[in-house]
Amino acid sequence: MVDDGAPPPKRRASAPRASKTKASTNPDENANVLDAPDALRASPDASGEDEKMDIDKAKQDTDFMENADSDASLSDMSDIESLVKHSATPTNAPKQADRAKRAPAEKDQKSIAPAKAKKDNANEPQFLDPEADGEDEADEEEIQAALSRPPPVHSDYLPLPWKGRLGYVRFPCPPRDCRLTLQACLNTYLRFSNPPVFSSRTCRIASILENRHPLRDPNEPPHATKNRPDKEQPADVRRGQEFVEQLCLANVRDIPKMLRWNDKYGIKFLRLSSEMFPFASHEEYGYKLAPFASEALAAAGKVAAELGHRLTTHPGQFTQLGSPRKSVIDNALRDLDYHAEMLSLLKLPPQQNRDAVMILHLGGVFGDKVATLDRFRENYARLPQGVKDRLVLENDDVSWSVHELLPLCEELNIPLVLDYHHHNIIFDPTQICEGTKGIMDLYPRILATWKRKNITPKMHYSEPTPAAITGRQRRKHNPRVATLPPCPPDMDLMIEAKDKEQAVFELMRTFKLPGFNTFNDMLPHVRKDDNKPIKTPKKKTPKKKTKKIKEEEEEDVEEEEAAEPVQEIIPAEEVGMGGPEGRVYWPPGQEEWLRPKKKVVAPKKPKLPPGKELDEKGRIITPAMKKKMEKEEQNKIKEEEQDAAQAEGEKLAKEVEMEIDAVKGEEEVKGKGKLGKGKGKANVVKADGGKKTKSKVDGEVNGEVPPSAKLGRRASGRAKKIDYAEE
């Protein structure tokens, strides 16, 4: 049980103040502004390789709260540390080994953990993110077990004609040690527009602390190098909060553009990003959204109401109401309160307000499912009524199946989101089989949990990658889906895929769903919906001319300006909307259709004076360089000749040595060699009885010269002489 104790610390109210100079909120221009995939944080909307949680930053629970540079949306990070240790793979093992070699003291510090933390974590299993993509390598036993499972049984029903709504949310492919997922409220086409349109601008806590100091020149806009905050001047908390609020307002102001874009192409279902308000639920740096964001959120809600769009949100995997640790529960209460406030400030009509739900996973098992369910019941009773009205549960692909959550939802009057992909991985084999056919028997009970609260039902659909075999591998989502699930035809269906809106377009093109004729599949290498800056040529300073010549030139310039067509300026509301032809679709694997590759401009060759040449690097060869190159060429030739001579000598010496060894071996076997005494003498008798002969060459017998004589060596008087003629 979790001790209620004191209530969790409340998020402080915002204190907006007009800023003289506003920083750019474009991450391509301002280094302090990060896109959610580039930020290091425990976030439900994080993705990308740089997102992985570093165990050095997490450390222990007591160390994390003292670290102002750690970027977690929740203050407690002890569960993250166990999560990272559990997900460590051979991929990051060399990096950890190198880190241990460079800093042995750091390794000793990590090996020391508080006794209390060890005791608390002893009976607490390491939980996984139910939305993470599984890329772990499976062993042979696991593969064999997966291959031996019964085949799935799918339904042949298709919800056609489609009368429901399709939404999209990004599920990335993070590295194996990354458990940070879910990039919501991100549109690939709008993200690469000029200017970019997205709602996941964020920052680091270090940037918030830095921006508490005034700029070096308050009258000039901030700059990465020329006009940075002056840390020698006193810091002001309100100034740092203004920096965060500028990011928040930029995120909220892009929502109407996304809603209008979706509406133009037949998409009326959107999941809002939890990164819209960075660190809003943080224990130390958290803040209330009202009043600074009330007007902007109300304007976004007005657009959603006019277009009839439904909005949802999805708190992260660390927001758990069944944890046995009080700090985790306090963080979860703050995070749910933040999401409820964000949805309430949209000021949606009654039915759309009821449909704006917060989708939550039950979380870890912590060694005992029954005790975890009891803790969830107890903590759910503590929630404010505004949070209870929006909270819905979703089955996951790690711990909790539909059969385990459905009785709980019926008991507490909580709607249940059915995720088909998760159900095909975690299910009760004693009651149901894998596939989409068996789960249809539970549709009446699942839909009844929604009708009790008069909320439009919602389901999630995704598909595993074709190469996936084991359960962990099948957790990874395919970039696009191939079919529709057997859901009711009026369902709010969220497509969870890496390609986001393109995955929805693919379904529209396949099944001719409403909206398939609103976009075009032509090659959009040239965007006709962006306003690019016009480059004006530099004017050359003219020489002094007479009045007549000046008057004639002015008349010619006026005629040319009248003849040149004026570049059409696209209205702000039409920027990034696909243009009149609707070029917003790109086929699978053809991302360059979305954002063309940059043209590679070859450098121009300089004009050479007569008699000059260029080297390999394109530089003009000077006389000194030419002399140096000739000297290097000569040295290179000499080295090659020396190497060749040395190789030839080694080869000859080896042949002589082999010849001597062969002669010695034959002599020992036959025993016919007769040795002579005296230096330079050859007292050897031929085997056929011939006469002895002596040669002028030392050691030559019967015209045969021994190898030592060939090499110019002096024969030793003690050396054995060999009769080469005999052999």
C-alpha cells in the first residue's frame, strides 16, 4: 500500500511578463529550442537515438532531484534507472566499458547504492514501456517457442463502407536501449514546411536556468554567440519562465494549422502532444497553464469545434497509479492534473469535451498483479472528478491483457481502449486465441464501458514488421498498415505507425476511404505552398554619366520592371497546405518526395595562368611545390629500387640455403662424401674412379663451383668440402 501522507506538491501558477525581445521558436534557428525527438527526457512523446535515458544522468533517486540538467517531465527517475539496466544490450556494452576505463571513480560511485533503495527494488520487477518498439535479439529457444505457437485466427470482416474517423500517431524505431516512445501531434509534411509547423518544441532545464539571466544587450534579440544571457548578472525565475512560455505558445498556435490541414484531407481525429508544455508536471519546474495559455488554447479549441474534430492525449508510461512507491504516485497525480487542465482550457462543446480523453496504461506488475490492482483502485479514488471523467485504460503488450483490464474497467466505470496489436501479443490463451476473430466476442462489453459515460468509443490499430517472430520483436510497429481491423464502421480508429499521416493516406488509397481523392500522388520535389525568400542581385556602383544617358537608362529600367512578373506571395493560411494540386503523399520508402535532397554544387575550378597546373586538392602548383614533388618522386623511386634489391638478395640467399641443406641430406643418407683437408683444397675422389682435378677457384672441383664460392665467401679450413661432381 502507498501511504497517502501529504498531498503532492502543486504546480505553481504562471507569472507572465511582457518580454522586450522574443527569441525564435524555430529549432532550426535557435539552438536552445529542441524538437521532441532531439530532447533527452522521460516523455511519452520522445523518439530518436539521442532520446535514450543515460544512466549517468538518472543515477539514484536522491541524486536526480539535485541534478538541474536532467530533462525529465516527471521528477522521480528511479524506475527509469532499472528500466535502462534491464534494456542494456551488447550494442551499448562497449560504450559502458570505455566509460568505466576512463572514469574508475565514477564506476565505484555507481556500485554504491543506498540500502533503502536496494530494499525497495528487491521485490519490484523492472517494467517495460508498453508502447516501445522491441528490437532485442532473441535467442534460439525463444525463436523456437515463438514458431511453435498456434497460428492466429483473423476475422474476414472489413468495416466498409467506412463511416468512422481515422487518426495518426507516430511510433518510431528507437535503439534497443531506448524505451521512450510516441510522437503525437506531429505531421511529417507540416514539420518540413517553411516555416515548420509542429507542437513538440521543448528545451532542457539547463536552458531554462540559463535564460533566467538577462541578455548582454537587452535591446537586441537573443543570438547563439553574439547576444547570450549574461550569467554574471542576477537571475530571475520569471525571466526563465517566460522563455518556456514562449515555446508553449508557439506549440499551441500551430494546432489550428494542423487541424485545418487534417480537415482538408479527411482526417478528423488528432492526439495532442504531451510535450506541448515542457516540464509542466515537473515537481520543481512545473507550472499552471492558466492564465498565460488560456487564450491560445481556447482559440485552438474553437477551430476544433468548428471543424468537428475529436482530440485525445496519452500520458507517458511512467504515469502509473499502481506503483508501490509514493513518489511515483505523486508524479502521476501531477501529470494527470496537467493533462486534464490542458484539455479543459480548450473550451470544447459538451460532447467533444467528453470525447477528449486521456489514455493511460496500467503500468508495471510489481511482482503481484492482485496487489497492483488494489493499489490502482485506491489511488483512482483519490483522483479529482475532472481527471476521472477523462481517464481511460488501454491494454498493453507487456503485462496487462484485455481479460485482466475489462473487469476492472467495468467495476470502476472506466472506458477500455482496445489495441489490436497489443492484444495479439498479450492475451489469455485459456479464453481466447491470437488474432482478431476471437476478440470480437468481447465487443459488447468493451463498447458498454464507453456508452455508460456517453463517450465515443476509440480503438488503436497497428501491425508488426514482417521480419518479427518473437513477442518482443513483434512489439515493433510497421511504418504503415496493410488493412483495417474488424472494428465497428463508425469507430474512432487511431493508426499507430511511424509514417503518421502517410499511413492513413495509404489506407485511404487502398480501400478508397472518404478523403482518398483529396490528395495527389504526384512527385512533389518542388513545393508550391511555401514562401521562399527572394534573392535580389547586388547592384554595382555605376560610373558618373551624363544626364541624357541617365534618363535613357531610367526609362529602360521602368520598362523591364513592368515586363517582369511579380512573384506570387502565398497567404499565411495556405502555407504548407499542399498547394492547389494536393501534393502531400509520398510512397513507402520515398522520403525524398516529402523533402527533396539538397543539390550538391560542385566548386568552380579557378582560372589557371598559362603554364600552371593543379594538384590533387585543386591548388595551383608553385615552383617550390613542383621541386618538392619531384624530390619526393625521386626518393620514392630510390626506395622502390632498394626494396627490389633487398628482396632479390633474400631470394638468392634462401635458394643457396635450400641447396646446401639438400646436399647435406643426401650425403648423410648415402655416406659417400669424402672430405679433404686444407684451405682451398679439393682432395675428392670421383665415384667412377676418375682423376682428381683442381680449379683456380677456391673450392672448385671438376668445374663445379660450390655456392659459397659463388657468393665470394672464403672457405674455412675446418669446413667440410663436398664433391659436387660426384653428386
